Amino acid sequence: MSECMSHGVGVRPDYLVGRRLEQVVASWHLYDSEAPSGLLDVWLIDSEAVATRITTGSDWCLIVEASAPFAGYDMAESGRVEVAPISGETPFADQLGKTVLAVSEESVPDSGRIALEITFDSGRVRCETWSGDLRLSSK
């Protein structure tokens, strides 16, 4: 695993193996009456009550850290960031209650971690940074 230039190594997500995904919390940006933008952060709450935050850094690195969800906040004329539990809105919806079987990471020399793939018995979820945005997909 390569170190993110601005954010360091973060945590090795291997500790998720053998734990059940109990809840998913996410944050997203809202501006006036526009539809929410893509996810900014996602927290995976596991059967040991550990919250693992997955987000992107200013250096476009994928950050993985043990961190409790924060409260939403107002950004005045720039809108607000909402933080709330979610279920059907992410690829993790089908994995709620399932046990993590494996995790794998991808990194590149200049950026560090760029992707994390979490394998469950019923499928995989890929988390990746794409031009600084957090993208989640099912496999």
C-alpha cells in the first residue's frame, strides 16, 4: 500500500475481515433545492461497533480511517452537508447484515490508495476515487 501524499497511510482495512456490516452512514452536499451531489463520505459500521470512514482526499487519494460519523453542517450560501444513515442508496445496501470475507486495495506510486474492494459472500463493493470524487460500485 502506498502512502497518500497529503493524508498518510490511514488504516489497513484488513480488520474488517470477519466482521458483519451493520449500518452505513453517508454524507453528501446539498445546495438550495438541487438534488444531492454524490457521496462525500461513507462510514461502514461493523459488528464490533467500529466506524470505518471511506472518502477522498485533496490529493485524490482514497482515505480509509477509523472515525465516527460527524454531524452535518451549514456552509451558509454554499449549502450544507447532510450526514445520515442510508440503506438502499448505495451498493452496500445488499450487503447489510453480511460478513466481510476479504478486502483488497489498489494504489499507484504518485497518489497512494486509489481503490478498496470489500468482498462479501453475496458480492463485492468497490470504493474508488475518480477525479477526486468518491465512487461506489457493485460487482
